Amino acid sequence: MLVLSDISYSVAGHPLFDHASATIPTGHKVGLVGRNGTGKTTLFRLIRGELALETGTISLPPRARIGGVAQEVPGNEVSLLDTVLAADTERAELMAEESQDAHRIAEVQTRLADIDAWSAEARASAILRGLGFTPEEMQMPCSAFSGGWRMRVALAAVLFAAPDLLLLDEPTNYLDLEGALWLESYLARYPHTVIIVSHDRGLLNRAVGAILHLEDRKLTFYQGNYDAFADTRAARLMAQESEAKKQEARRAHLQSYVDRFRYKADKAKQAQSRLKALARMKPITAPQEAALRAFTFPAPEELSPPIIRVEGGSVGYDGVPVLSHLDLRIDQDDRIALLGRNGEGKSTLSKLLSARLPLLAGKMTTAAKLRVGFFAQHQVEELHVDETPLDHIRRQRPGETPARLRARLGGFGIGAQQAETLVGQLSGGQKARLSLMLATLDAPHLLILDEPTNHLDIESREALVEALTAYTGAVILVSHDMHLLSLVADRLWLVQGGRVAPYEGDLESYRQLLLAPPRPDKPEKPKPAKPKRASRDAILALRSDVRKCEARVTKLNEMRDRLATKLANPELYDNPAEAAVWQKKYAEVMDGLERAEALWMTALEKLEVAEG
């Protein structure tokens, strides 16, 4: 059980928590929600002990392990699989331990069995596969992958380590739809306590059973998923608003009496009594509400349909097609979601439709005055951190007045203060809003959005849904946010196997398709494939493992022989208690020997496969 008791903490004099308390029962899956900037990430740091509380305490069961995703996995030459395996430090230490003591060796073997060390590689591989890595990629070094993919490795590592308290801060921000759905399913089955900071309604509805709400520097615990929380909280707000109105009426009545009679001798006593009642009256105020910070997309003029037509198209890189036989039509009122696993070509298709990539073959016709707006998640990182939002928009619209430029920024929720703030000091959500504004500045007829909700809080996501619904241009969406897709998209395109085709089912059927276990392949004639030879360093490491395992078996055999000699001495049994002790030691050594031999055989098999 995690107990937060009367905690207070401030940053630069600004209080984030003011005598807040909450209790998280053991084994619960909890979503931590609240507006951007209220202190959710800070709360994680307080729980981990990285920051010191001003008041209160945070308590956990003794020796409870706390885990969270590292900022990024280093770009070293260690393979992805070995990086994940190393996250279970207890297993790694036990595997590397060398001892001459038979009792200790038996303890190590028993503990390795208890933590299921023998299936570790299979479990680590399953997690990496769920997060989008192929078996071949699992053997590649971390240095071969970009920062976003290394974050997936970091997530895989903490999931494999299976801490008693798992803290996840926006884990779906660097996942695609398939990875996000897999994570939902995995977390729902996770055997320990989980706290997730997320603005993804789908994740908060399907993977958690409680919501911890951070608001007004207080923590409130709600049972149920996010939708249940939203309903309960809406009812509470209505009741609180009603009570606030009643109190204001009472306050006005009392104040009116005081104002009229406080200086009249016959009424002064009653007036003073009412004045004291006013002083004792504790104000009822509604909680801080995040205003629905609307997005204001400029409206494009109407073009004759279709705005884009592709016939017999083929697109790819360096003359090698990624997508072929494209036969696509886009009209200005289309709302299209692109589905498909990572690497199938969704980004390639987006680049083609935004004229960032030419056709290799076929024909593509576009409306004469077509304007395309393109937002990709990496564009947020390409903003100039040493410039303000005003500087960014002034570069695009040098002839417009400062008032007009500020109005444009205000239409995307970037207020007067943020407009003059360096981008490097803005929050992730504010940067995303600036990038969205720049992408739609020219009133595009087609807006292509790749993961637009990353860094946006739930209120901002709802505002984006409203803006896209009202938008008069076509929209193409790539997103892991099922809630956004379900409310905006009215057509689904599946990018798979080098083709793009309409998906006839709905999003829920696609979700079930992704979560379904893979069907066994139809029996075919086996095609012997020569396994890829492992690297020299990997083979040397495997040989070292074999030697260690062999040495352990040899030591245990020697101990077994010595103990057998001891037990064969009839005089030992003159003292039954001593005989029982030696028999117990013999049983422990035999058990350890059996496990050590199994480990040795596994190491030999791995070496044999690696050496081809």
C-alpha cells in the first residue's frame, strides 16, 4: 500500500501540494490525472525520494521496489534483449555469482527458480515484440536505434523488471497505436501496483481501475475508470456550484442586514452577530477548471472534388517501392484514419500526399490550388528553442501587425505571456499548440496529422476533437489515441503488405484484431534457413557462461561425492539429529545440481545456435 499523508511541496514559492493525502491499495492500477503543470511528474519524483517533502510523509511496504522508465537507454553496443534482461538486477547478480559454499549454491539455484529465471529470455522477447521490435532487431545494439525507439527499450526494461510500484509518465507518447493497445492489455494483467500519468482516455478506461485526481493542490481518489471519474466529478461540480450559489445568496442577505443596521442602536447587536457569522462562513468555491482551450483552424475555400487522386501509384525510397498499386481518392470532406503496424508505410503515404515524396510510378492528380498542412510529432522538437512563439509566426507573416499575430496565437491557446516566452521554456503541450498553428497557418484544404495529441492534456484533446469536427478541410490522422480516432475519423485505411485499402471493420474490431494471438501458420514444406552468426563478443560471452555453468556443476558434483561419503559412515547415525542435518545438506546439493545442469545445457544450446 502506498500512503501519501499530509504532503506539501512548492517550486520557486509556488505550491504544488498543500497538505494533500491519498492511499493507493496494493495491486491497484491507478491513473494520475490533472491539468498540465499541476505537479504530476513532481509527485512521481517525491514518491521515488528524489525530492524532499516540506511536510507530510510517503510510505511504502518495506523493501518495495519502485520502477519507472529511464529518460533514455544509452546508445551502446549492448543488444536490446540483453539490455532488457539486465534490468532484472537480482537475476543478473545471481547468474554472475560464484561461490564455493554448497549451501549458498543451493540457495542461488532455488532463488533463480523462484524468480523464474529460466524463462527470462522468453519473457523479455515477448515484451519487446509487443512494443514493436522484430526478433532480428532484438539482437541489434541499442546504438542502431533512434531516441524514440530507445525509449521503447527503456519501457520494456522496466516492465520486465516488474517492480512492486510501477510509475509510468505518458508511456504512450512514443508508441504507435499497436504498441499502445498492447501496453493497455499488458498493464491490465500486471501483478503489482501501477500509477500512470496519461491523457489517453482509452488507456485510462481500459487499463486502470481507479483515478487519482490532482487539483487545487489536493489529491482525490476515485474508484472506477476515467469515464466513471468524469461522471462522478461532473456531479460533484454541479452540487458544489449549487452550494456556492446558495452560500452567496446567504452571504448577500447577511451583508445587506449588516450594512443597513450595524450603526442603529436597537439593531447593532443583531448586526454584529451576523457580521461574525459572515466571518465564520467558509467560502465554497468550484475547483479550478481548465477552460476548454479551443483550437481555431482557419477555413479554406472549397475546391472541386477530388482534391487528390492517385492511380496505379508506387512510392518508396531510392527507387525501391514501399507501397504499390495505390488507387486512392480524397475529397475535401474526408476524415481518414491510417491504420497499420509500425513500418508498414503510414509515414511514407503521408509524405506522398503532402508532396514531400514523389511517385516512383503511376499518376497523382491534385486540385490546382490545393494547400496541404502537415504536422508530425518530430516537428515539435524542430522549433527554435531560443525564439518566442511571436518570433516563429512573425517569420511566416512579416507584414501582419503584432495584434493580429497575437490573435492568431490566442486562437490556439497561446496567451499573451506564453507568446513572449522562449520556446525552450514552454511546456510540451504549448509547443504542440504552436506547431499545430504553424501547420494550419495557410488554411490548408488537407491537414495531415501524425500523433497530434502527444503532450496535450485531456481538455486540449477534447478541444482538438471539436476543432477537427468543425474544420472544413480534409483530415488524415495517424494516432495511438483511439478516443480521437473514434470521434473524428469516418473512413479507415489499412496500410499493410505494401498496399493501402479501405478497412471494412470499425476501430473496436481492429483493436480486437491486434490483440488476438497470432494464428499458427499453415504447414508448409520446411525451408532450412541458415541462422545468422552472432557477433564475436556475443559468442565470447556465451562461452564464458558455459564455462561458469560447467564449473558450478563440477563443484556441486564434488560436494555431492563428499556428502555421500559422509552419509555412508554408519557411525553418523548414532546421532540422529546430526544425521538429519547432513541429509538435508545432501538434498539441497542434489536440488542445486539438478538446476545447475539444466542451466548448463541451456547455455550449451545457446552457444551451439550462435556458432551456427
